[in-house]
Amino acid sequence: MSGRAAPFYCPYCGDEDLRPSEEGHGSWECGACARAFRLSFLGLLAKGVTTPARQHDNRQGGSST
């Protein structure tokens, strides 16, 4: 996998008129909506990681089932 993958669409307007920005690595400019944004890869999730189930907030003193 390349560390230089390019976005296909603007995350704000969905247009494809994107070009690299001079602001640094991962920075892009959209010619359609005149917005600039930065993308970065944070890392991989560990295999099997799940989010804990949300506990029911019972404010009336009953059980939380």
C-alpha cells in the first residue's frame, strides 16, 4: 500500500477537481468549493477490536437491562 494515495472526491462537496496543496504532505485543495483539507493515515485497528456495548442510562432507579 502506498503512503501517497490520493483522494478521489472532496469530502465537503463531492467534486473531483482536487489538486495537491502547497501546505504540506496530505494537504489538498478543491477547485469546485475552494476548500482546503488535510488527510492523514492514523494506523490499523487491532484484529478483533470491538466497541463496548453502551449501558442503558436509567435515571428512574430501575434496572439497567
